[in-house]
Amino acid sequence: MTDQAVDTSGPAKAPGAEEPSGAAPPRFFGRERELKDLRADIERAGLDTLAGRKAPRARVLLVAGRPGSGRSALAEELAGALSGTDAAGAAGTVTGALPWAVAGTGSGDYPDGVLRVGLTDPDGERVPTERTAGEILGLLGIAVPPGADQDQLSEMVREALAGRRLVLVLDDAADAEQVDPLLPDNPDCLVLATATGPLTGIPDVRPCTLGGLEKGAAVRLLARAIGQVRITVDPRTAERLAEECGGQPAALVLMGGLLAAHPMASVADVAGQLRALPDPDEQQPVGARPLARAFRLVHDSLPQTAARILRLLALAPAGLADAHTASALAGCSVSAARATLDDFVKLGLLRTDGAAHPQYAVPGCLAPMLRALLEDRDRPAEIQLARARMLERTVRRLQACRAITEPEGSAARGKLAGLPRSLRFPSAEEAGAWLRVRQPALLASARLAVADGELDTLARRLVAALVRALAAHRGTEEAAPELYGLHGLVLDVARRRELPREQAAALLNLADLDARTGRTREALARYRAALDAGKAAKDLYATGRAMESVGGAYEELGDYHRAADWYGRALSQRLTQGERADEARLYGRLGAVHTYAGRYGEALRNWRAAAAGHRRLGDPAAQARSLSEAARVQEYAGRPHDSLRTCREAVELARRAGDVRLQAALQLRLADTLDRLGDPAAARLHRGAAERLLGEEASAYEIRSASTEN
């Protein structure tokens, strides 16, 4: 998480010197010495240069400081200046919660812009490298393979950054192990990392350590919040207040917000109240105490209801809340929650992006104190109830988000009409926009709900609703990386609760994604595990699906003997259940693997059985395709006259089905066969018929035999 979005240092203006009328107050000022040192560090010759070697990797700059010292704001200010972009403006005031990308204008040293990702969650947990790498790739518009591991994603990040000149901001790193896998192998990129201490293990990195602001800069920051007049009345007291805040920007912003919310209070009054507060924790480092006391003063000044809402925001997933989240946590109306959140923004307790679907972010420097207060002042049962309300509200919003994509008159739209107006979306576009904005928080909510283990029923409903919403708005292909993680969460809950049916479903979904991305052996292991879970649940669908998928995995691996064995097992089960469509499909799959294995007699019997099955189902197009494959097998077996008769039968079925493309493809196969039989005139007639059917596109649908290709 990033720290204070506004950072200041340097001399304050003389008393009475205010910003010109109508000028927007600066979002960042001061820190001239630190900025100069960091720029000089970029130009400094590295160890490789001194040794006569070209730098193999990007230069790494480190901004070190306590949470609340403004380290993230400084890194973003420098990144924006170097890239010729307004990084802070593009990030809004929620830069501590969401990754963001800014395209360069070409005017800076790094014209490809700025990327920023956070390396620590609001709860203090390290973000896994694979998730961070996935965020970087997403910001670059690169599809992430579902289920890819850390090494694969890190390599993709390095490849993506190889030809770019940009600044990569890695915010709130816990140690060098988080940073090193993300470093570009490209000296034309620059990495700006922020951390509490040094990143031991990354060579040639000198930290720029931030302390408190100078008195003048701290006073100017206060004046930015409350106006220069109140500072001018008693400048000495303003300096004493800055000293009580330890010069920390986060503490100063809180005090400025408190004074702005109480225009009749003097700076001296607030300074006295802050000084009178005891340190909340004697074990706390001395440097962290000013921010803790400032936060406690602001919290205790709030009305009881507002203070409770603030504490409950510690439960917000990924440190991100919207009005619905706060409403559910506190059990109040959405409008009241939104007004309270806006008040918190004015006090400096939250940040917001001001978008159409506004999100409110808890600053990373305040999140630990919020959690400590929540545990100290609220009962565990009340906290659990608030968490359950939040999850239930999230499930209902996701259900509404998906239902709006269904056609009018559908059952889902009927259920949607029964929801309160505040939970509904006016259009599918609005629902999709909400889903995009809230996706990081929704995914974090699912992870936290599953990890908690106390509300597994709600967690399962949440994950299911999120899977359906993502699939409805983004499609299963585009949302595959997120769906892979969600299916993994379902599997965790199913194993914990010993739910074999859900285990089987989750394993099948994960295996399908593994197979789609080329991890066939991993998919095979999951399909076998799904088969065991399906048997334990006595779920005939899951076992049949698993057996067929095991066969498919063996087919992909080229083990046609085992593939045929597993397809045969799946077919036997389908035959006992009388599932004719599945029977016909499995006969076709058996015919294919027997063809690949050169067992033409078995292949022909299975393709004809598949054709008979489709005939009983009344599907002449599918019957024609099966007969077409039977003709191919006859050709491979050296029976061209039989192949010709079968192919003509398939052409007639395709004509009756009205499948023009299939009919044309079969005409071309007939032409190939007639050429081999020494009848070029008849072959030309069939090719002409195919061209008349499809015109210039005829060749795109040509089905040629393997013998022709060989």
C-alpha cells in the first residue's frame, strides 16, 4: 500500500503568502533535495559500468521510510516527471489501493509511461509474485495464461518490458525477494521501489531515506488544508503542531482534516489535545507514535456511529470500499454510508477516485491501526456479523450484475426485479463498468472469505456468483486467469468441508483450463482426481465427464491405446444411462483415436455407430460429418470405391440439412477421391459444384485427405 498521497518538504511561504486566486493547490511540493538525489542516482555510474560491462538489468532506485512518510508519493512524483506524465493525477487519490498505468507523452526520459503495482496487501500480507506479475501484464494489455506459475509470469514480464522505456513503481516491498523476479532485463527501464528498510540482496541500490518534513514545509501542508489565515494568526503554534506530528505527512494531513472539519477550533487547541494524548502502545517504535496519536485523536473526535463505520472499514477487502460495502458493514442506508465516507475523505482518513462508481481506499499507513481499534473496541460476534452482511450484499450485487445481461422475460430478470432498487443496475454497460472497477476488491473478498473458514456457505455463494458475473460480462476465455484462481478457492472449501461433488466440479474446471493452456499432464492428474471425487459423490455426470476427459488428455499426449480405453469406459456408462447424444459423440471420439492408431476396422465401426446415433437423434448434419470421417478411414484402408459411395451419402445428408459449407467440403473430398480413381472430368464437376456453393471462399472449407497431403 502507498502512503500519503500528498508529500511536502522545503521552505514554507512567508506568512500571508497564499496561492493565487483560482489556482489549484499543488498535489505535491517540496522534497527538492530527495528528488535531486534520486535523479543523481539515475545518472550515477553503476558497478557494471565501472567494470566496463553494459548494465544487464534496469537501474533500481529505493525510497525508504516509515508508513506515512510520503515514500510512495515521492516515487510517483519522480516517475511522472521522468516519463513526462502526470502520474499522481492519473492515479487519482486512490494510488495506494489499485495498480495503474500511465501512457507516456514522449516528452520524458521514459516515453512509454509509468506502471505501478503494490507488493503488500492492506492486512500486511505479502502479495504473491505471480499475482503482481499478472497485474503488470494486465496493465500492459497482455493476456495472462490461467494457472501460470511465478517463473512463467516473471519471464513474460521481462519479455514484455524488453523493448520498452518506462518506469516501474514497485510499492511497499517487504524484501528483495519480491522485487528481484520483476526486474526487467532492460537497462532502458527504471524501477522505483518503496520499502520500510533496505532491499538487501539487490546489488547497486542506495536507499533514499525519508525523515520528517522541515517545519516550514509541514506548516505549508497544514495551510493547504485549513487556509493560510488560521496559520498566520499563530504561526508558532502551527510549528509546534508540526513538531507533535513528527513532521510526518500522514499525521499532518489528519490534523489538517480535523481542523478543517472544526473551523471554530484553534490550531493551539488541537496541538494541546494531541500533546495530551498518551502513546497508545509503549512497544511501538518512537517514529511511529506521532501518526498513531494523530489517528487516535481524529477517531475519538468522530460521532460514535461514524467511528464504528470507520473501524469496520478494516474488514473491506483489499482496503477498498464503496457505499454498498460500508452500508452492509454498518447496517445503515447506502446514502448515509456514502455521506459518511465522503466525510472521512475530507478528514484525510480515506481516499477516493471520484469515478462514476467511486471507491474509497484505506491508506496503508492507517490500516494496521484500524484493525487494532476494531479488535479492541468491537466484539468478535459483531465483527463476524458485519463480515457476513458484507459478503451477503456482495453476493446480491454480483447476482444483479449477471442478471442484467440475461434477456427480458427470463427467470434471472424476474429475480432481478425483486431486488431493492439500490442493488440493481440500470444497464448491462453500467454493471460491466462496476465489475471492472470492483474486480480487485471482489477477488480479494473471495480469497479472504475462503481463508477465514468461518463463513464457508457464504464464501461458496460469493465465488459462484463472481464466476458467473465474470463469465457473463467478459467471457470465459478472457476471464480465464481469474476463473482459474476462483475454481481453486472452490476446491479449497470443498476439501475442507468434505464435499466430493464440489471437489469434482472444481477439479474438472481447473483441468479444463490446464488442458487449454497446454499443461496436459497437469490436466490429466486433475481429471483422475475428479474421477475419484465423482465416484465418492456417486455423481454419474462427473465420473462420465472425467473418464472422457482422461481419454482426451491421453489422446493429446499421443497415447491412443489408453485414450481408446478411457473413451470406451465413458461410452459404457453412457450406454447404461441411455444418453444418446453423448453416445454418438463418444463413438466419434473412439473412431478418431482408432484412426490415429491405424486400427481402421475399429475406426470404421465406431464412425458408422456415431452416424447411426446422429440419425436416431435426427441430426443429418452431424450424421454427414460422421460419414465423411468414415469415408476418410476407408480411403486410408485402401478402399477408394467404398470411400466414394460413403462420401456421396454424406453429401446428400449435408444437402438435406442445408449445411452449405459442409456440402462444399464434401464435394471437394469427392473430387480428390475421383482424381485418385483416374476420373479427372468428374472431379472437375464436383470442384465446380463446390465453387458455386461457396464462391471465392470455397478453399477455406476444403477437407483434404491425409494421403493427398502426403
